[in-house]
Amino acid sequence: MSEINKIENVWFIDRNELKNSNKIVSKVCYKDLEIAVLKEDRNGDIQDFLFKDKDNNYWSLKLLAINFDKFLNPINDLAYCNQYYNHISGLDLGYVFQKKIEKGLYFNKCELSYIAKYFPEKYELALKSREMIIERNRNEEKLQEEELKLKKELELKNTNKEFKNSLSKLKHDIMRGETINSFDFKFYKDNNYDNGITTQNCFLYLAKQYGLQIPLATQGFINNRLVKYNFKNKSCYFNSQNNKRCSNLIFDCFDKIYECVKKELNKEKKLER
């Protein structure tokens, strides 16, 4: 089949807005039927079939998707070409639009414009059907947003509750003389889900909470090599590399943390009395 590419007047949707401009249309004649698609859409396997009106304008109604290339060599896929030939030849757009109205389906702006011009008696019903779908989608989106918000709030609440319990346990374990494994706290800072979850080493969190300054090198040691620590007997366990023992800075910093924890828990006990 001989393909023709010609500039034609085309109605189409671009970014959900109705547009009308001159575009290159690829056309081929199969039997007595013109098969037309936008040339710019030829980079995919499927294209939108363009309906031509009595004024020779083309409409991208998004009602029928075809593979244009199959009609260029129909002998390779006669079943496909004949199926679409029979379907398109017998297509009654008035009937198609009426069925869409009865089913309460969505009409794009190109369809509405075509209906307003050629089936004006169906326009208000088609518009109402479109608006009902838009309103339903809007309500569904609102419901999904509310569900997502509740999900985020629950995630934040549970995560921060677990964090607070873990923090409280850590402080009491320190005072009981337990050996504390180095681990990371996970929490939402300032109770704000959108800022993302914060992950911080438990020892460094305590230091920051009490306003204690720890040198960067020591912070790196705590983050990357410290395995566990006992605040009462000052037992330091770490992944050894070149170091044979913990730096004195570790003991100094952790002594300050211990004193701050002790002071805080003693104050809490007094308040409970």
C-alpha cells in the first residue's frame, strides 16, 4: 500500500486541552477506507485513528487504536486489517457516543467538541457524564489523600512512640550498669513526616540531647567502629583496626553522658514522689 504524508487540519488533545492546528497526517487507503494517524505518533506500535469529518478536518477522538504499519503491508496480516476495516466501516459515532452516555463514561474535550458540532442533542448529556466522572475521580483522590495522611500519621506516631520507649529503656539500662549495644534510633524529627525519617546513633543522640560536643573523629569512631559500651565499668568494645584501645576522648564523653542521664533520671524520681 502507498503511504501519503500530508499537512492537514487536526483537532487533538494536548495536556488535557483541546487544540486545533496543522499537522502531518500519515494516510493509507485500505480497500475503500482511509486509514489516518498523526505522523508524530508513528514512533510507537499503536496510534490513535483519526476520524475525518465532512469538512475534511481530522479528529483525534481517542476512540480507536490501530497499528498503522500493518495496513502498509496488509498481506502480512489480513485478519487484523479486515477486522479493523469491518469495525471502522460499520462504526456509527452517534451510537458510540450514546452508549458511552448510557454507561456514564468519560468524554475528553475533543469528543465534546465533535459532539457539539455533529450531535448537539447529545452534548449536555455527554458533558454531564464527563463531569460526573471528574467529580468521582476528585472524590476518590480526596479519599486516597485522607487515607495516606492517616497512614503517615499512624506511621509517625508508632515510630516516634517506639523511639521514645527505646530511648527511655536505654537511659535506664545505662543506670542499671547494662552493657549497651551500639544501635541507631529511627524517628521523625519535629513530628514532621514529610521531612523524612531520621537515623542517628544512640550514643550520639544522647550527646546531642544533652548539648555535649564530641569531636568529629570521635563521632566517626562511635558511628563506624564502636560495638558496645558499659557506662559503669567503662568497658569499651569496638572493631579493632590499628587501635589497640578506645581513645580517652570516648571515656571522657561517655562519662559526661552518664552524669547527664543520672541527673535526668534522679530528677524524674523526685517529681514522681
